[in-house]
Amino acid sequence: MVEVDRLIFRTLKTLKCEVFKFRAVTDEPVYIVYYIWNERDDKFAGDAPMGGTAMATVSIYSFEEEKKLAQAVRSKLRKAGFSILGTQEVFNDDTGRVQTIIEIMYEDFY
């Protein structure tokens, strides 16, 4: 299976904000955090795996809504082969920021 972790990071690192896996360590006003929450072989030919699926979440943290950044993130992820499953915005009490949550999926055949 494609190394989804590296693919997400390479895809998002070209944006004008810091990108972190799992949690952020920064004082920047805008940053991105991603994590893969399910990665598995799920396409089989007999007993041999021939493909897999990865599910992940990409979150943009900011003090105000970042519609253009969210649009750029979704566009870049689509171009890299990800499917966008949904997007929502919530206020995150722990960070005191708006969190734009983008749920993504990557399917791979090998």
C-alpha cells in the first residue's frame, strides 16, 4: 500500500502554514494537524491482499474561518488521489480556535 502518512505530509507541506502529525507544537495562528485513524488491507484475491484503504482526518486550526485554505487543502488532497468524505467546522475549546475538520479516504490497489 502507498505510504499514506508520507503522501499526506508531502501534499500539505507546500501550503503556507505548518503541518503536524497527531498534535501541534507551535504558536502560529494557523496550522494543520492530521492523523490516520484506520489503515487496512480490505481487497483480496483469495487469501492474498491486493488493495487497501486508509481513513484520515486533516484539521485546520485558526482564530477565524479559513475557507480559502480549506478549499486549497481539499483540492491538493483530491489531486493526490484522496476522496473527501466531509468537512465541518467547530470551535475547539482546548485550543480556543476554529477547527475545520476534513475527513479523507485513500484507496490503493497493488
